[in-house]
Amino acid sequence: MSTSNSSAHISATASQDDMDQDGISVSEFVAIIRPHFRKIAALALAGGAIAYGISHLIAPTFTARAVIVSPQQQQNAAAAALASLGNLAGLAGGSSALKSPADQYVSIMQSVTVGNRIIDRFKLMDLYAAKFRVDALNGLSDNVRISTGKKDNLITIEVDDKDPARAAQMANAYVEELRWVTNNLALTEAQQRRAFFQQQLQETKGALQTAQLAVQKTGFTAGALKSEPKAAAEAYARTKADIAAAEVRLGVLRKSLADSAPEVQQQATLLSGLRAQLAASERPLDAGSNQDYVSAYREFKYQEALFEIYAKQLELAKMDEAREGTLIQVLDAATPPERKSKPRRAAIAVTSTIVVGLLLTAIFGIRGLRRRYSSV
């Protein structure tokens, strides 16, 4: 008796091992769940209907969308003028160009500075029930998507919110904050340049006055400083020629007129003035002065050229400070959306139906397989 039982057990184990090795075909699995098909379909549809009903309890979410043209980086007037200063042109940043300017502006709008201003502006700490500001920033980042096109470089700002009006206001607020940040950065840079060139101009002005006094000590007046050395030499030669001509005329007049004659006195006065002018130009250096005219004049011209450069840069910095920053062009301003974006009830119902159907199919299939194995 025990021998027959052990033989039956061995044969049953062998047949079960054969089934495990061979597996089960799709037709056999379909045959197992076919009796339960209507029940599975009914329960799946019921699950989808329940999910569809529950989706109505979820507050709808609206998505507002704003599109702006990627601002192009413009070289300011000071950067172009600084090219005349050689290596100093690099201070204006003209040689460093970003590969994608749009990415920079996307990063600006995703910065903590802009996020905090949006949080304070719309009181998102209370709206998101956030205990800490970092939680509000995380909630804001979950509801905001900022992206740029790969071909057109258009920047798209999408904001999700339960209130359609607030969603549109937040999307447009990002554009306003981008304009504020870029203008503030540009103004700060212009202010720094204006303060720098204003200080340099004051220092150069003092150096120019010192150089002018040094040249004047060589015997040249302020009027002579306006001319080049060649022009000064020509003026000296002309003065001597005028003296010679005046002496000749005076000698001719004295041959025919007395010294008391008005013509003689007038010519004598003219000759005296010319001689005084020549004496002033030929006046030697002071005893205690060892100034060299060439070096003094060279220093004066250098300080004068430097003063003109700094004066021009100061005016350009004032112009950059007065004008607006980066121009932000809005292609599509955000408006309150008319239709909700979430939840998608039809998709929820269909997905729930499919998921419930697959779960029920797996459950009934596993139960049928267990019964089949246990009966073998």
C-alpha cells in the first residue's frame, strides 16, 4: 500500500515538474480566465467609473502661459568706446559672449532672488501652507516651468494654479521680475563705471593743472600752450620779422618827420610792443628752476589726452545709467485660461479601467493556476 502511494506521489511530482519546465501557453491562460471575463470587465469599468467620480472631487488646476523673445545682449556705448584703450576694453565684457543668451535669462527667472520676490508678491507662504521659505520655493518650482526653444530661442513661462487669474498674474510677474533684475544689473554696472571715471577725471584734472604750471614756468604763457612747439617757433619768427619791418618804417618816417609827429610816435609805440613780446618769449628760466620744456610739454599733452578720454567715458557712463536696461519683448502675454489643465478626468478613467482590468486578470489567472496545480 505504501509502495503504491509513493509511486503515485512520484508520478504527480514528475508531472508537475514537467508543467513547470514546459510553462503555460497563452491559450491555456486565456482558457483559465475566460469564465471570469465578464466579471473582470464589469469590475474594471466600475473601477474606472469610481476613479472618474473621485476626479471630480479634485480641485481643477489651470495653466497660464507667457512667451517672450529671448533678449539679445547689446554692447553698450562705453564698451565700444573703450576699444580705444586697448586691453582696458575687456573691462566692459565685450569679448565674452554667451553661447545661448536665452539660457542665462531662464536661469535668472529660476533664481532664488526672483523666487523670493514672487513668494512675497503673491503671499505664497500662506497659499502653500509652507512653514519655511524653502518649502515655498520648492512648491513654486513644482508649479512653474520655464523653458526655451531650441530653434526659435523663445522663452516660455508656464504657471499652474487653482485660480486662473492668479496663474496669469504669476506668469506675467516673472516677465516683470526679469525686466527688474536685468535693469538693476545694468544700472549697477553703469553706476560703477560712472564713479570710476569720475574719480579718474578728478585726479587727471589736478595732474593736468600741475603740468600746465610746469610748462608755464619755462616762459610760455597759457595762450602759447594751445599751440604746438612748431607753431610757437613760427610765431617767434613772425615777431622778429615784424620788428625788423617796424624799425625800417620808423627810420623812413624819422627822415621826413620830427620825433614829435603822431605818425612817428605811433610807429615807435608799435615797435616797443613788438620788442616786449619778443623779450617775453626769449625770457630765460628762473634761477631755481631746472624744468626742461620738451619733457614738461610732453607731460602736459599726455595729461590733456588722458583728461579727454576720461571725460568721454564719464559722459558715456552717464548715458548708460540714464537709459533703460535690457529690452524685454513679450510675444504672448499670459491671460487667465478658460479650460483646466488638471485633472484630466477621461485619462484618469481610462487608465484606472485598464489598471483594474490587468490586476483582476492577474488575480483570477493566479487563482486558476493554483487550482490547476493543486488538482494535478
